[in-house]
Amino acid sequence: MKKYAKLRGRIREKYGTQEAFASAMGIRSATLSAKLQGKTDWTRAEIERACRLLDIAISELHEYFFAL
């Protein structure tokens, strides 16, 4: 399974593009890309912000950020 596949789908559903979501997050597109590829880690603050922006419930958080 592709890393962060469910998260990528939610980003497309809510924002259309990764670039638009990166802008909403206040980070560069390259930074988001690195995170989605598993090259850099998400901080707790980034995960919390992403969940708010993407309407991800705390109970679903593990499915988007920690699923194998």
C-alpha cells in the first residue's frame, strides 16, 4: 500500500491538489511532498492542523497518519 494513500485521497477530496492543501497548511509544496513520501516526519502541530483542515476526527487520526 502506498504510504499515506488515505491521506492523499482526503487531500484531493477536500482541496483538489496537494499544492492547495500545502498553502492552507502554511507550508511549501515540496515540504508536503516530502512528508507524504515519508522522507520527513509530521510534527504533532502539523497533524493537528491537517486534521482540522481535512475534517478528520481524532478517532480516525491513526488511519490517516499511522496506518501501515
